[in-house]
Amino acid sequence: MLEQHRHHTRRRSLVAQAIALALTAAAAQPALAQDAAESELEEIVVTGFRQSLSVALEQKREAVGAVDAIVAEDIADFPDLNLAESIQRIPGVAITRQGGEGRQISVRGLGPQFTRVRINGMEALATTGGTDAANGTNRNRSFDFNIFASELFSSIKVAKTSSADEEEGSLGATVDLSVARPFDYNGFTFVTSAQAGYNDLQEDFDPRASVLISNTFADGKFGALLSVAYSDREFRDDGSSAVRWQRNGWTAGNLASYQGTAPDLTTLNESFRPRIPRYDLYENTQERLGITASLQFAPADSTLFTFDALYADLDSTRTEQFLEMPNFSSSLTAVDVLQVEIDPTTKNMTYGLFNDVDIRSEQRYDELETEFTQFTLSGTHDFSETLHLSGMAGRAESEHKNPIQTTILWDINDADGVSFDYRNNSRLPVLNYGTADVNNPEAWTLTQIRLRPQSADNTFDNYALNLKWDTSDSTALKFGVQYKKFEFETTSARRANESASAAQQAIARSQYAQYLNLSSSGLNLPAGNTNLWVVPDVKAATDLFDLTNYDAYAVSAANDLGNNYVVEEEDTGAYVQFDFATELGSVPLRGNVGVRYVQTDQTSTGWARSAGGNTLLTNEHDYGKTLPSLNLVASITDDFLIRFGAAKAITRASLSQLPPSLQLSIAGNNKTVTAGNPFLDPFEADTYDLSFEYYFAEESVVSLALFYKDISTYVQTVRETGHFSENPFGLPDSDAIAQCTAQLPGFDPTVPGATETCLADWQFNKPTNTPGGDLKGIEISYQQPFTFLPGFLSNLGVQMNYTYVDSEVVYVNSAGEPVDENTLLGLSKNSANATLYWDNQTFMARISGAYRDNYLTTVPGRNENDVEGTAETFNLDFSSRWSVTDSLDLTFEALNLTDEFEDQWVDSTGDRLSYYHHTGRQYFVGARYKF
């Protein structure tokens, strides 16, 4: 057989063979037939961190393509509490965090939208919501890993190269998540665990628990498994923000009261000021439930049926609270400039003292829930020793609801002596609100009540049939067909006019007020900062004003049509692949070569602004892609491998870019015109991989991988800021005036200067296909247990990797003219991970560090900043386990020991604050018991 021929180049130990069997059982994909020789091997269960590394390394070594894996340390015991944080230990993987835990991953410099995720062999997409700084509701193809409890999964495989027998959709990587199944274990198995968590910023305790029960019946022909994981968490997320920086808007009248020698008007207008300088306090609750069920039936040695069910529910609330100066993002007409300091190099206005500034106190409350369900039926059958059939049918559905998103704004107008000061700290400024009595509820005026419920649902239906024919002991032909139907629907609603009524304004603010103290934020606050203030209490106001009665407040999708759309895709694919194992001279060579063809039929429905008002449009777009691939592995010696891979790969455009929409929106002081493009072609690239792997000792490897991607088709959102009369869509000024009338409180076009203020500083967004560019990089990896050291030190071991990535992509303006050449969005040029562990099976301790370089998030940047990005991060975690008996383990874990801040900035030269938050350190102590 092909597998036997492939392995003849080196003698495998019985342990290694058993490990291979455990992997085959735990991470079997429906598209692969079971190898008869491996099915006869004795089963083992992985225990311990060192052994999990060994199993994952064996899987990497035996793969044809570039594959890395993470394997559970024991039954229902994944190495990390979060899936994304486990995956980041793989070379080339970097993660983005939200609320102190991993949410999305990037692979080899390609952002989350380029990574395709399969659960139990079936493609799925799970999405949730985030803060505005995290782009709010996930309306794209990025997978949110924080929805799932890690205890539900037994292994993760990350494939960085493509083959014809794996469906298309990834320029970065394909991530396979596998749950436990009853045939993974020998007979009855029961495991339970419980942990108590503590966060040093929240200063509260949180529970976490899981249980797994499994058994086999009828002489091992039938098996059933059930696992449940639950956690409940409260946490803080505090810091400062500025919602970007901008320039211009000053007139000579602003300088009439300047104290001293005023700067010339040109210098003032060329300087960048913080748009909304403020401090933020976020309070979060998060309840996570996960359930898996698996049934397996093997009526004969040649046949296996598997049914998997997965349910995950992430239920959370978030309260955001701000004390801010919104004037600097909108009209400056009434503001008196008393003093300013401007950095001549960066042109940052680092200090300003002003009169007649409006002050705002704001609270936003969200209720969010994501329910994910997936059902998969797969089967394999061996017609003979050479002919194998496998198939799969399944459905995955992710429903994200944000039914409550309520924001209440209080304002104090025309405060004097207001100042911001970034001179000593560019991230934690001194903010002083002058004459504004920010601690007195009755000094404030209720100005706005925003009600903005929304949702994002997606569904995958997937069917696949595969046939494998072993044409000889060293060759095989694979054929397969697949059909996928994907549907994405998102909704959003709001009030037509979000201004508070006179009756609401007449109610005493003290009836729905809440006092805040910034001193509890864990920030190193500068002297002179305003730390105490009062905010509107949304929960109290909800009862007082009956805010859940959306009918009474005329909350309607008609007021936010741009975020109401549907995208449907039908993908029909077929492939043929030739697997082989031969010799090139005296060098054993194995690999595969194949081609996949996929036809995509896409339908997009959305609302577009036109002369006659808003029109519901539906557009169809279809394209076919031929995707060849080649993977080779040469065994230069038994322990030195060279891999090569080449393929054409695609990733479909972001869902939010595809509707045929053209809409105006005003959110706070942000005025935007956003267009969709239902005729976008997918990202497309020719990819090449070359790696050298030296397995110099047991459980050890040192490797070097080189990769190059020629991205011939790219999708860029063109962003430009300007006067509405210069918009590229041909919209009349009357559309902007109508939008300002509806959404800007107090706007009156008859007031002198009001219309010009309305028409100024609009942002125009439209996605378009561009030529793209290239991406290249290297990965260096090293793993070894230090068994050669004496005594106590022999239980030490290390796993580390480093990745360097660079790219050059051409960015264009609305006329298609190149305006910048920069890296891909989400690309960190440097990333590294390292884990040092000590493991003697009775006791294990490890410390892990993860570094990610800064990366860009928006090119070109908004508000005349050249780019926007996120600063570098370094996270340090610790984990330990003491096996008191064969059945009882005690555990201790400490996460984010560096209390790393998420630092978002604008402008490559100015390095201006946009968002700077931290969540504190997290600790867990617990116990685990297994039968």
C-alpha cells in the first residue's frame, strides 16, 4: 500500500506507530480513508505537555504538505484556555485579542479573512461582536475563535500549503478543529474539571468547568460521547482613546483670545489634534457554554459512520463609559484657542487650552449573544484493499444577535479652561474639563438616546464525496466532488432622529446617574487629570424611558439601510489528485499533484441610494477558477526532509464589501458614504513554499521554511476624505443635508454656516479590485526536550519559532491612481513564540512568550493620516500541573503576566493615540479528575 511504501525509508518505533493511530482517530477527516495497516495498531492516549508536542511533531513529519499541529495534553485538556492562544504557538501564526483573550488569527502575514476554518472536516464561520475599536459586529469572513471553549477539542491542524483534495478559500492557511470521538478511547471514559479564575483588574472570582463522558458498546462497534464546557467571567477593559486625529477647520476667529503670541493660521491648520480626547471604562460579563456529542458506528472493519454535533453559546454584556471632548471632531466655530503647543516634527498638537468647549458624558450598554450549531454526518467504506469511499454532509449555523445597543449622551456646552496635554505621555494624557461641573448630574443636559440593535447570521451547507483508488503499492488516484451553499444576512436598525425630547430632558439626571472613579482603572494616571465624573446609567434610563419599546421610538431598518443586506454563494467543485511515493535516484520522494476546479455563483442584495430614494437591488456575479497544486517531500536522509509546495489559491472578498449598496451614515461626528461592490473578484495568488526540516534527535526538530506569494488580484477599500460636493458617487448635496437633518441633533440648515459644516469632512469608502503585490518570508523553528542534561534538568524542554514576513502592495485612490506602496493589512513583519517547560509526567510547568510586531489596519488612513495600525505586543503566560494520582490533577495558570496594552495608533510619523486599553492579569486554580 502507498502508506507502507512511504514509511519504508525509516524504521518506526511501536510508540510512534501508536501515536500515528491516535492522531488518525482523533483528527480523522471525512475526505480521507483509513489506512488498513494503521487500524491494526494498539491505541494510546496522549498525556502531558511534552508528549502532546511529540505527537504534533510526528504529525508534521508524516504530512506531505506544510502542516503544524496542536494536540490535547490529555482527555478534554487542551494546552491553553483559548484556541487562538494555542494556535499562536505554531510558526507563522499571530493573533489579535479582545477583552484579554485571543479572538482571531493571522498566518504568514495574511489577516484573519484569509484563513479558512473547518470543524470536524466541514467549513464553518463563527462570528461575534466587538467594541468599535475592534470593528464592532463581525460582518466578514474572519473566524472568531473566542466563541468556543478549548476543552471541547482534541486537536488543531494548520495546513499552510494547498492540495487539490482540500477545498479552496484560503491564501493564508486552513485550520482544522477536531472534537473528541468515542472511538478515540478504550471503553468507558469519564473526565471532569473545575477551575476558579481571578483577574487583578476586575478583582473578582469566576468559575470554569467541563465534563466528558464516553463509552463503546457491542464489542466496540458502536460508541457515544458527550462533552460539556462552561465558564462565567467578568472583566474590565480600561484606558484612553481619541478616535483618531485630524487637522484643519480653524479660522482667525478662533485665535482672537489667544494668550501670548498666537501661531499663524497655516501652522494651526496643518497640526493634528485629537478628535475626541477621552478616558474609557469598559465593564464586561461573558458566559460561555459548549456542548459536543458524537456517535460512531462500525458495522464492519471496512465501514465507519460518524455523527458529530457541536453547540456553542457566547452570551455577554458590555458597558462602555466615557468623559470626552467631542468638539475637536466637528465644529470649531465657537471654540476659543488660548494656548497650544505643536510638535514641529510630527505636527501633533500635544497641548491645548481652550474656552467654549462642549463636554460629553456617555454610557453605552450592549447585550450580545452568538449561538453556533453544527451537525455533520461522515462515513468511510473500503470496497476492497485498493478502493476507498468517503463522504460527508453537514450544516453549520452561526447566529449573532445584538438586540440591545443603547447609548445615552449628556452634554455641558461652552465650558472654559478646558485642556488636553499629551506632552509627557502620548497615550495617557492629562485631561482637564475646566469650569464644567462633571460630578453634578444636574449640570448636564440629556441630548441623545441611541438605540441600534443589529445581527449577523451565516449558514453553511456542505456535501462532499471522495473516491481513492490505490493503483499500486506506491501510487493512488483521488477523485472528489463538493457542493457548498453559504448564506450571510445582517440587519441593523436605529431611530430616524436620536435627539432627546423636551420631556425626557426635563427629568432630573440624578434619577439615572452613576458615579465613576478612573482611579480604579489600574492606569498610571498623570497628576492633574480629571478622574471623577458622573455618567448616565443606561439600565436605570431604560426603565425610566421605556427604551426597549422600539416601536414607540420608531427604531427601524429604514434608518440604517447600509447595514441590511444578504450575500449568498453556491460553490460547486471537483478535483483529481495523484499521490505517489517513489525514489529520485537514491532519494525517497513522496507527494501529490492535482487540480481543483470550482464554480462560484454569488448573489448580493442590498439598498442603494438613488435619485428616487432608496432602492433594493439584487446583483449576480459568477466566476470559475482552476486551481492546480503540487506538494513534494524528499527524504535526503532518514532525519532530513526537504518539502516543496506550489499552488494557485483564492480567498473570496469580504462579505461587507459585496452588497450593491450606497448609503450615507452619521455616527457621532463621523460622516461617511459607503458603497459596496457585488462584482468583486476574489483575492488570487500563486503560492510557493520550500522548507528544510532536520529531526536531529527524538522529539526534536530544527527547520527553516521559505515562502512566497504572488498576489495578482487584491481587494482594497478606497477611502478618501473631503467635501461632500466632491464625492465620487455623483450624489447631490441635498442628500447630505437630509442626512444631517435626520441624524445630527440640533442641526438647522437655515442657521448661517450650518450647511457648510454639514458638507465638510465626509469620508467616502468603496471596495475595488487592484493588482496587489507580493509577499515573502521565512520561518525558523526549534523544538527539543533536554534529555541529554543530567538529573533534574533532563526534564526541561523548549519549543520556539520566529517568522519574518514582508510585502509590497500598491494602494490606489478612487481614480485608480497609485497613492501608496505598503504592506498588507494585518501583516506583522516580525513575530516569535517561545515555550520553556519542565515535565516529568508527575509535575509540569511551562512559561510561554508571544511577540507580535506592529501591523497596519487601514491604508490609506482616515482624516488625512497616512496609515492606521496597532503597536507591537508581548504576552507572557504560565501554566503548571501536578498529578497527585493517576486520576487527579491540580492545576495553576497565569495569563497575560505583562498586563499588555492594546495600542492602536494613526499615522506612521505622528504615532498618534487612537485606542490604548488593558484588561489585567488572569489567574486560574483548579482540579481535574478522570476515570
